[in-house]
Amino acid sequence: MRIDIISAAPDLLKSPFNHSIIKRAKEKGLAEIHIHDLRSFGLGNYRQIDDTQFGGGAGMVLMIEPIANCIEQLQAERTYDEIIYMTPDAKTLTQSVSNTLSLKENILILTGHYKGVDQRIRDKYITREISIGDYVLTGGELAAAVLCDSIIRLIPGVIGDETSALTDSFQDNLLSPPVYTRPSDYKGMKVPDILLSGNFPKIEDWRSEQAYKRTQQIRPDLLDE
Ligand code: ADE
């Protein structure tokens, strides 16, 4: 999979993809990430990328030309399966969306800043808009990093033990059950006997029950879906 990201603050994206599982996915050739600095498509001597909004009001808006020129230059080189805009005014990211996106070949992500981008960019180029939660970040870069992380770890071969991604929280609309490791008794705090029993069908039943209970307590909304 190849992911291109357009950003007005590309430095923010330098670090998140150079660690652990995502770094290994890149080294194995399973994921390629290319960051494009919107400023290099800016207009005039000052490389302008934003302007005040029509109709008045506080806050700058990212202009149509630099973004359109950047997108069209990238589109001349390849066809994108999705062009995604990261914004708080969109549906919230779910595991199901990450699953869908992990099967794509080429994804382009546009990150917003300030008041966002000129609406005409959204109308013309964007195939999907994604928010990572009901709160506002200073820009879409960290949101894009979250999205990329959640997608890349699902690409077959990225996580060694395939079942590990398949048993994540949300993969079946349930939160994960509790997990434990050695020691089995820490200052009197004991691991549930069932996990030490070696009875694997019973352990699976216990885990399902715990996942359901936890979901009911913390995220009952997931059970309605
Ligand atoms: N940009 C600013 N806030 C955001 C959010 N919550 N999700 C996605 N992009 C954003």
C-alpha cells in the first residue's frame, strides 16, 4: 500500500511512522508513506496557502489553488482509490472503516489547518472525510497519523501473528477482555483460575463473556450497532 499525505505542517509527520510496527511494515515493503509539503505549492513569493474567509469571520482558510495543484500533480502519477480529508466535521473513524481502507492500494490524505479547506476542494476531490473523535486538534496531521497507524497494522503480513489483529477490541464490536501475564500471584492479586486451567474452549467462553460485560459497562452503544 502507498499512502500520500498533503500537509501544511509536514514536520509533524516526521516521527510517527519511524517506530515499531509501522517502521517494520515500511522496511518489509508492505507500506510506503510519502509526505508532501503544501507550502511548496503556495502562491507568489510568500508561497501563500491560506486566506481570510468570504463573508467575514475569524480564522484563515486553506486556499483552493495550492491544494488542487498538489492533488492534480499526484493524480498525474497514479490513480487513488480514496482521497481522504481529515476534519472534525465528519463521521468518526471506526475499525470497520480501517478494515476497508487496509485493502486499498493507493490512498491520498489531505490534512486541514486553521478553519479548514475551501469547500470546493471537498466537493471536487474528496471521496471520504474522517474525524478521529469529537474534539478539535490544531491540524489534521496527528489525526492522519492515527488513521495510517490503524490501517497499516491491518495489512496482511504487518503483524506477525495474524490472529493478534483479528482479536483486537472493536473487530467484532466488542471491547477486549482483560489480559494477564506472569506472575500468576502478585502480592495476593491473583490471575483468574480459568486462565491457568489449560481448558481452551472454556477460556474462550470466559473471554467472550468478559468482553461482553466490559462492553456493556463502558460502551453499551457498541451493542446497539
Ligand atoms: N483536524 C482537527 N481535529 C480533527 C479531528 N478530531 N479529526 C480529524 N481531523 C481533525
